[in-house]
Amino acid sequence: MTQRDVVFPPGRQALYERNRYSPAVRSNGFLFVSGQVGSQEDGSAEPDLEAQVRLAFTNLNAILGAAGCSFDDVVDVTVFMVDPQSTFERIWKIVPEFWGHAPHPTLTGIGVTWLYGFQFEIKVIARLPHATDE
């Protein structure tokens, strides 16, 4: 089996080891980032929705930065929202604070009923800056 090229953000490796997944994996010029939620350092959910979304982006940006990327390198985004009918507008007001510059990445939004105590999750695929076009 090939060894995975895993990226760990500073100070959160224990959280990922405890939950048995990689925060991000480099492969073929891309960075595949696991879903990020607004978890505090101990893994618990930030209770305030807006603060939770900001923290999810902060956690995402820590992983992107550890791989030498920024949100401007993101090419595909998937967001998961609990009860999007009542939370979408509140969430989407915060997104521009972190979103990056046009042209924007592709986006898929999915409404879900449960996110392990969280209300928002974001996962992305980013092109590694040093990757060459094929």
C-alpha cells in the first residue's frame, strides 16, 4: 500500500488521531481536505452558529496553510448545513469573509439532518500551488 501524504494543521494532530482520519491528503497535484467543522481545540462544537462557521473556515484555512495553499487555490467546495432553510442566510453572510477572489470555486450545498452536534461543515479540493498543468 502506498503511504498517504497527509497534512496536519498545527496543534490538532491528536484530534485527528483520536477520530482516525486524515485532515488532508496530497495526491496528484491536489489537496483533498476532510470536512471541517467549527470545533474547538478539544473537538467540541462552538455553540453559536456564526462563530461555528467562522471557526470551521479558520480550521480549514489552517489545513490549507499547512499545505502551502490558500482558499484562492480551492477548486471545489461541498458544504453541509443542518436545517438550511432556517440557517442558510446566516451562514452565507459569513462566507465572503473567507471565500477568496473570483473566479470562485465550484460549490455543492447539501442539507442534512445531523452533523455530530455541528450545524455546518465544509470540505474542499484545492490545487497545490506547485502543481503543473498537464
